[in-house]
Amino acid sequence: MVNCARMIRAVTLDLDDTLWAIAPAIARAERRMDDWLQQHFPAVAARWPISRLRELRDRVASEHPELAHDFSAQRRLSLRHAFGDSLGHDHHAIDGGIESAFVEFQHGRHEIEPYPEVLDALARIAARVPLAALTNGNADLERLRMAEHFQFSLNAREFGRAKPDPSIFHAACERLGLPPGDVLHAGDDLDADVRGAHAAGLTSAWIDRRGTVEPPAEAHLHFGCLGALADWIESRVPVPSEKSRRGAGAPSTPMKKPTRSPLT
Ligand SMILES: [Mg+2]
């Protein structure tokens, strides 16, 4: 691990593949949406099974680079194509069907299983420094039971640009009330998280659960899981007093606990 002499006063965290595995969540979401389509729009389901919809979504993503920061818009546009292809010009049915199908997808997409150490590690990190989510995905943190550990969540869809663009890292630092040099960003993706955070002036930490390749030079820190990052934070940052927490310039109120079940 690279020696990191900086004082860390806040942490931003990637979500997908850093706190949970995204592939099983997307697979559940696709199955749930397919079940719904079979029930309510069998013509669409017959013409656009899961594998074909997945290919369509990949094609939409490659043909619309202007939507690279917005996975929700990519998915809605894919559904519009599939519904239009199956139902012709029934615009009323198409518009309602797209939104309902997308709602089903999002329900499934939030049925995530955090990696085993994650909930404990989040609590340990949040006890030392303000914690914020910084994601290119479309997970709604307030739907998940870990929301209480975060001060806020900033996502690329709302912000308008995705990691590794420095502007989204700087926006998160601004909301934390801290210069980039005081903030550590951790994530699994070498380009979006590690190289992005490094270029934006943050301390970059690579969460590398596979441990198969050497960390790049842009990784100030390198951990095998989130628990190891929590160990590192605890070894470096004392438990803050209430007074110092209030003076940190960060929002003092964590995100609300979810009002819905984490599985809805
Ligand atoms: Mg990720």
C-alpha cells in the first residue's frame, strides 16, 4: 500500500460493485421486469426477451453517448424502442407501459445484498468522518437500509456528468465543505473511481476484491474490502467530538432511514 500522509476529513464512496455486487441485482431486476411484461404486455415480452432487451440497451448506450451519465434514461429509451416495435402507435399504452416496466426494474435493482463486511464498515467509517455516496449508477440510497450512514448521495444522473469527470468529485467536496485534498474517495473502478479521484485532487483508494492485478500508480491506497478501509480510517482518524463534527463544514444531518422496506 502506498504511504498516504494526508489528513482525511471525509470519505466519498462508490456504490455498485463497491458495497454490493451489481450483476445479481441487475439480473433480478431484468427477471422482475420480464415477469411483469409477460403479465401485462405479452406482445412486448414475446418479442423482447431478457437477452434481446439487454442487447438493445447496450446498443442504445453506444448510440447515445450523451446519455452516458444516465442509466435510467438509457433503459427508458430501450423500453420505448421495444414497446414501439411491439405495439405500433398506441402512444398512451406505450407511455404508461414504459413507466410501469421501469418501476418494476427499479424495484428489482434495489434488492441488493451488501458484501458481508459492508454494513459494519460503513458504521465504523461514519463514526469517524462524514460519509457521502458518489455514484454513476441509478441506485436510490434512501431505499436501502444503509442510508443512515451517509450525509448525502450524489449521482451522475442528477449532476449531469459521470465519474471520472473531475467536476462531480469537486461538487461532492463542495457539499462536504472541504477541499479535495481533505477527502478520500474509494471505489472498485480503476478509471471512474481511482484515476478520476486522483486527477480531481482527492486521495484515491481502490477497493479491489479480486486482488489479481497490481494497483495502478494513481491509487494512493489499495484495500481488499471495505472493512480494510474502515481499519485504516480508525487507525488514522480519532473519534470526533460533537463540537468538531459541527465545525467540520459538512452537513450534520445524515440521510433519512428508509421509510420503505429495503426490498421494495
Ligand atoms: Mg462501482
